[in-house]
Amino acid sequence: MLGRYRRTLRASVAASAAPYGYTLSVWSCGAMAIGDDGLPGLLEALLFVAGGVLAFFLVETLAYGSPTATLRPGARPDVALWGHAHLVSAGLAVVLAAGVLWLVDGLVSWPLVGFGATLTYLLAGAAQVTVATAIGEAAPD
């Protein structure tokens, strides 16, 4: 029974790794924006979403080479556990958001924070997984 539970737990952790890191990034960056600008109204919330959507679309286009490509996830590589330790990707997103909030006030900060959180998390997260995978492939068995 313990072995079955552990396999299920492994599957759950593996499936949750990327969404968990993205959640950390977006929540932290949004919380910082709220602390800086106060609770968002409908417009600010929609601008935050629009910034995130735009960044996601740009990264999708970069990943697939065309904005009209069909989204098809490839095979997931085996990644060392530290490859999904989101301190780098989520941490960089928070640092970028802090910089945006330090430089920009008001309405325009909301889409910039949403954009920066998404862009930074996706690019840095992919870089971290790439490095972890390369190190794992290079390591002797």
C-alpha cells in the first residue's frame, strides 16, 4: 500500500510542478502590486490578466515558431527534482515585479506586472528544466 501511495504521490507532484511554480509567481507578483497600488478594481484586474495572456502568447509563439501553430505538448523529459524547485523562476518573477512597481505607478503597472510575472516564470522555468535535464543526461548511471 505504501508503494502505491508513493507512486501516486510522485505522479501528483510531477503533474503539479509547473502550475505550482506559476501560481507562486503570479500570486506573489499580484500581492506585491496590491501592496503597492491597493486592491485592484475590475479594470486593473483585467489589465493584469491581459499582461499575463500577452506574455503567454508571446512565449507560445517563441516555443512553436508561429502564432498559428497548433499547441502540441511534446514528451516531458525526466527532470531532476531540483529542476522544478521554483526559487529561480518564481524568485526572478518577483524581483522583476518589484522593479516594475518601483519604476511605474498606477494603471500601467498592472499589465506590466502580469506580463513580467508570466514571461519571467516561463522563460526562467524552461531554462532551469533545460539545465537540470542536461545535467541529468550527462551524469553517469
